[in-house]
Amino acid sequence: MPPSRPSNVKLLTEGAQYIKRKRRQDNGGGGREKQIDKILFNDDDRAEFLTGFSKRKQAKLAEKRERAKKRDEDELKAQKKEVGPVTAAAATAVARPAPQR
């Protein structure tokens, strides 16, 4: 008779059981001793947090706009640098094509 193999469930849950044991050892045995008894809130900070969603969202949008504006300016500078200096005659020729007869 071949040697018995551990069940599939046991093999699959072995890692989870190891993690549970490790957590218990790290917490000193039980989880209840390290739990917080009471949480105190600062009412002013809490009110600011709860009412400040719109403010924070607007600030994020403004920052994104600024970054996009800077990125566009940088791209424009790069394009201008790539093209090179434009003379007055070339600028007028591009702006106003010569009349056709």
C-alpha cells in the first residue's frame, strides 16, 4: 500500500495557518491586549475633514491645470527651439501669402 498523502485542503490551507501562528506570536499571543480602548476626535479637525472634500478636489484640479499649462509651455519652447529663429521677412511670408495674378 502506498504511503498516505496529505489532503489537498490541508496543503492549500497550510500557508494561511502559518500566517495565523506568526501573527499570534508577533502580537504576544492574543489580539485583545493590543486593541485601542477609545478613539478621541478633535471636533474642529473632524469638521474640516468632512467639509473639505470639495476644497481638496478643487485644489487637485488646479494643480493638474498648472502642470498641463507648464507642459504645454515646455512643448512650445521645444518646438520653437527645433524650428530655429524666424526672420521678419519669413514671418510675414507665412502670415500673408503673396497675391496670385
